[in-house]
Amino acid sequence: MSHHYSGPNFGFPSGDARLDLTDIYAFPSPLRGDASVLVLNAHPSTSLTTLEQTTTDPFAPDAVYEITVDTDGDMIADFAFRVSVTATQEFGATAMVRRAVGTLAAEANDDGDVLFRNAPVSTGRDAWISEYGGYRFFVGWRSDPFFFDTLGAVNGLKFTGQDFFIDKNVCSIVLEVPNSALGPRPVHLWGRILKKYAGSWVQVERGARPQQAVFLPGNQQKLYLESEPVNDSGFIATFAHSLEHTGGYSSADAERVAKSLLPDVMFYDPNRPAVFPGNGRSLTDDAADAFLNILTNGKITRDGVGPHEDLTLEFPHLGPPHQT
């Protein structure tokens, strides 16, 4: 179920739905040949364990939501787009976007040069869009583009083709970025969420490849979510064990597949079409089927669910939120 419900027992990291990173996407802008669209979704509108609505407060005020970019292949951040949200009586909920570079980007903090200040957070159907210096930015509630038979997954992978997310919402951060800002070479991307505890920033969520953070880290899940891609070789054995158990892989094949899933980053070349898992991820790519094929060693290749029909050509491309 993507990164949805990646906390303990299909709950939320730190018990807070607003800190649940659900998906990241990267694809060439359908409207601009020189730009890419980067999406980080968080905060599912419904829990899985109780099927109850989560809070309508979209983003945690003591958190930073980050799209991280590695430009040289060492799996360490070279720059990052950081979004923080505050609520004031004067402006309502607004967001700030910063771009951190170098060592600053690789560390856990909320620093960086400001790209957008006081950008409005969309809480209704209308998409409020901010523009500056070749960038476009949206932040707020949207229809969740992820599609998957989640209830079938937790019922022993017995799928009935029911899309759990067809009427669900998510809190979206969408950046249209000039390709020049990503650099001259393909990049590796991942998302992460930081929360402030006792005056210090702590990473509570991260990831790029959908679903593996839910199904594969086992009892190391919390450690995995708090780690960095550069250290992901330390989780190969744990992933391999899960693949042996779920997919019936041999030990050697399980280790080989585990190595192919780590480090947990998304390769993206803006000069090529986005097709998951080879290059980026579009909003219609069936990432769930791709993972099912890996998880079950080819025994199950699809859940019978397809892309949503409320996506739009216009920025921010995700459909308006459903009424709750």
C-alpha cells in the first residue's frame, strides 16, 4: 500500500497520520518541455486499522516535508526542497518552501534559501497555485492518486479488485521545477519527513519505492524509516528474509532481489518519459502490481485495480479532494 500505513501494525509513524509519507512521483511536465513535476504525498485521509477519518489538519506544524535529490550517485543528498506549514490568524494555513544545498541538505534541519513564503494551503476543491522564478507550487488536500486493493493485501494477498483509495484523499506537495534546477545528469530522489523533538529535528519517515517499507523491513521497520539510502546495505539481509518467507525465493535469489530494491531511491532522467520502475513514476504507473510481482516471486502479478480517472492535465495534476 505504497508508504501508506508504514507505522507499527499498519498504523502511522509516531502515531501521527500527518507524518505518514504515502508516495513520491517524478515525471516530465505535460505542459512544459523544460520542466519536471515532483510530488510528495502524505497524511492519508483514512486509517486502515479502524477505517476512521484522520484529522482534517493537513500537515504537522512541527514537521518538515522534504523531496531529496542526489545528483552524483553517492546516495547522499546534494540538495533538497523543504516544505513547512504554519497556521496564522492573518493568513490561515500557509507554507514555506526552502532549497537546501550540500551538507545542509544532507542533515536533519529546516534551513535553506526561501523559494516560496506564505504560499496558501488548499483545503477545498480549488487548487491555489504559487509561481516564482520558473517554479510552480501547490500544497494541500487532493484526491489520492494511488490505487491498490489494500484490504485484499492485508487479507493474505487475496485480491478482489476493490480499490481502497478510489474515494480517499491525501495531502500533496507538488513542485514544477525547471529541469536546469535538477542539474545536467539524471538524479536519484527520495522523500523524507522530519519532526522536531525537544528542539532537534529527527527523521521519522523516508522512502521512494512504494510498498517495500511496509512489507519488507520486518522488526527493523522503525530503524529503516529513520535511516538514509547511503546506509541501506545494512537492510539487505532483512529484506531477503522477508522475500524468502513471502515469495518462496531461494536464499541466493532473495539476496539478489533485495539488493535490487536497495538503496531505496528513485532514478529519474527528465529527458526520458517517466515509467516506473525504470525512470521516475507517473501518476498512472501501476507500482503496486510491479511490487506484487516481486514480493510473491511472480505468483501474483496484479490486484485488478487501475489508475484513477480524476487526474488532470493542468497543474497540480492530482484531482480535487473527495468530500468526507
